[in-house]
Amino acid sequence: MIEFDGVVKRFGDLVVLDQLDFTVRRGEKVTLVGPSGSGKTTILRLLMTLEAVSSGTIRVDGEMLSHEQRGGKLVPAREKHLREVRKKVGMVFQQFNLFPNMNVLENITEAPIHVLGRSRDEARKRALDLLELVGLSDKATAHPSQLSGGQQQRVAIARCCAMDPKVMLLDEVTSALDPELVGGVLDVLRELAESTDITMLIVTHEMGFARDVSDRVLMFDHGRIIEEGTPEQIFNAPENERTREFLKAVR
Ligand code: ADP
């Protein structure tokens, strides 16, 4: 579902991702861990086409992000191709990013109606189902400012799911929350991870959550994967000294 092949990302002289290769299978839940500045968020931003690679290729569900097939030739991707690829990928951000002028239901139905061309009725029905899934059926007509951070983040998760993405990217989705609100959001994500075959790429400092939901953990340092394995391998028996230091520091 996701394929990074020799990906390099530079900002000026700074090499943020250094010849990165990895794949994520359909339905797999993969967590990226590692010190701040190691390139984790950049990976998610590349997948969202918010940034472009300096070299190398990224494929999502078989489609290259930087190029497209046209008349039997590989040509630089045009906007139409990027729009199609973007539909496959949904992201939940640290800062929720809900539309403040719309109520909860409108936040969830906006993109399905205007981007996917769904009918209002259909989009509304799906949104109500998703609100039930995230435990907010009674908040459909509330505005984001009337909700707690944890509730806003659960709406953002429902909004992401409403687009039926093949890949869901989660970027430190609990770091802006008060500690007592973290559990509710993680419970919703655990439920989602268990009950769907959506592919998830997760950046988190919540190691307990990473352990529960991940099929695989990738440990990053300076834009490279320095160790990877199952959560048991990485959290119980890390082999790399940098991994051991990192885990000691975040626990
Ligand atoms: P992480 O998510 O692991 O904390 P990031 O991917 O956010 O790491 O950042 C990796 C490095 O890239 C950092 O050194 C950061 O300062 C740098 N960086 C990220 N985005 C930009 C940008 N737009 N311009 C310049 N440097 C950037």
C-alpha cells in the first residue's frame, strides 16, 4: 500500500531523509518512533503531497506520487493525478484542524459531498454512523468551540474516516490534549485499528498505544530506519543502542 524507494528529502543543505526504503502492506498498522527531528513528520507530509521528494520514489496503492503514466510514458504528476492520489490518503493532525465555522456534522460531510460527490443524505447517514463509532452522537449540531480537545480530535478522526481513505496517517494525535483526554482518543483509534483493514501509519510518543495497535515499529534516527521489528522486539528487546536510549528517555 505504501512504498518508499531510495527516498531522499533535503531542506537546503539539511538531509532530512537519507535513502529511505520501506514498505507497508495493505491493512498493516506501522508506527514510526524516534527522536524529535528524525524525519517522521516529513514522511507523513510527503505522503500527503504537502512536500515533494528531492529524489527517489514513493508509491501509494501502486501510484507514484511524483509521476503518472500518460500515453505509455512516465511524466511529472499533474494536479488531477495528485487529487486522485490524495483521495487514498487521510491524515489526522496534532491540532485537529476542524473548520471552526461549521458544526460537527458539516465538518464530516463537507469533503465527501464536495470532493467525492456523494449525496447529502448519504454523507449525512455515514457521518452519523461515524459519530456513533467515536462516541459523539449527541454532538452532531455542536460547533468545534463547544467541544473539548479530545472530542474535537474524535470528530477529526470521524472526518478522516468519512473519506474512506486506504491509508490513514496519524501525526501525534494526542500531544495537544490534556492528559485526562488522551485515553478516550486512543480507545477510539484502538477500536478502529482492530475493526477495519485500513492501513495506518502512526507517529506517536504514546508507547503503550504503539505496542497495542502496531504490527510493526520502525525506529528512526537522522532520517534513517535504524531498527525495525514487532512491538515486542522493539520495546522488550531492542538491539540498537540508540533505540535503547530513546525508549529509556520516553518511558
Ligand atoms: P520529526 O517528525 O521526527 O520530529 P520532522 O520530519 O518534523 O521530524 O523534521 C525533520 C527535520 O527536518 C528537522 O530538522 C526539521 O527542522 C527539518 N524540517 C522540517 N520541515 C522543514 C522545512 N519546511 N524547512 C526546513 N527544515 C525543515
